[in-house]
Amino acid sequence: MKKFLLILFTISTFSLLVTADNVEDYLRNESRSIISSTSNTRLPRGTVLMIASTEIDNWFNINGKGLGEYSGWYICDGRNGTPDLRGRFLVGRDVLSSGSSYSNIGMKGGLEEVVLTVDEMPSHLHTFQAQTSASGAHSHNYNDITYADGCDVPIPTYRGIKSGTPHNKACQIARTTEATSNHNHIISGGTSNVGGNKPQENRPPYYVIAYIIYIGV
């Protein structure tokens, strides 16, 4: 009778530890016991494993507690004090690197999708072509020599021909217009916007499994 009551008390105590408190608290309280004891399953308490079977919902109850062979296991979904590993990749703890993002158990980070900022884009350039607008058709007039009648006569570059008959007395008169000063043409503008500013996939190829944690039977 005493042995039965002792077993019943042990089961009840374990049940309270698991259901009323949470898994992490239980593991913390049992830390010394875990160090000093051995397990028939050869798995230390606090071990996290993966299940790839679609039958998992038949092996764990609605509260995430394991049944049958999975007694002592809990689904890592944030309930019962378990680590919430839903939709998470696991990364090894790093306590040796200064300023590591992985120095403490339970640290979280990362994004499923990102929208790149200007600082995150690769260095690149945009090329474009441009031209100044054309002005209307125009001409430049210049004054010829002054004749005896006091009038300036505008004349074309060629007047008759240089040689041959019947215009063998024709002459060629050339004039140069005054040069304008140096000047610049300012061209301004910009390239048209491209891109949809949409987030991009930030994950490697993945396969969904379930993480479970062991705390003992």
C-alpha cells in the first residue's frame, strides 16, 4: 500500500510539474537530478529531436504532450514552457565570438522576406542618352564692302563663276561672321523608376518537420 501511494504521489508530482508549470521550469528545477541520474532511453532531458511523420497528430494530445512511446516528450510550439520552434531554423550557440547574435539559448532573429534598402543594394550605375532641343532654321547676315553710293550691299558667298565664259570676270567674295563666346548647354533629367519595391524571399529551400523536447517519463 505504501509503495502504491509512493508511486501515485510521484506520478501526481510529475504531472503537476509538467502541466501546471512549464517544461523549461521543470528542466531548471531538475537540473541537478539530470546530472546525477541515468535514463533508460539514453536521451538526457532537454534533448530536442525532429519528427518527419504526418502521423504526429496521433502521437501527441491536443496539448502537445506525447502518448505511448512519446511519453515524456512535448511538441516545441511555445506551449507548456517549451521553446517555440514553429517556422524556425536552428543555429548553434556561440559563446566564443564577441558580439555574436547566437550567444544565448533562446535568442531569435531573421526575416522570411526583406525589402532591400539603397545601402544594401550592390554598387551599380544607370546610363542614359540626352540631347539639347533643336532651334529653328536661321541665317547670319554680314555687311559687305561699302560702295560709292554709301549703301551696304548684302551678297551671297558666290557671285558668278571663277572661270570660263561668259562670266570670266566674276569674282568670289568670302566673309567670316564674328565668333561668339564659349558657352555651355545644361542637360538635366533622370532615369525612370523601375522595380516594384516588393519583398524578396529570404529563406533557403526548406522541408517542414516537427521539433519535440524530452523531459522524461
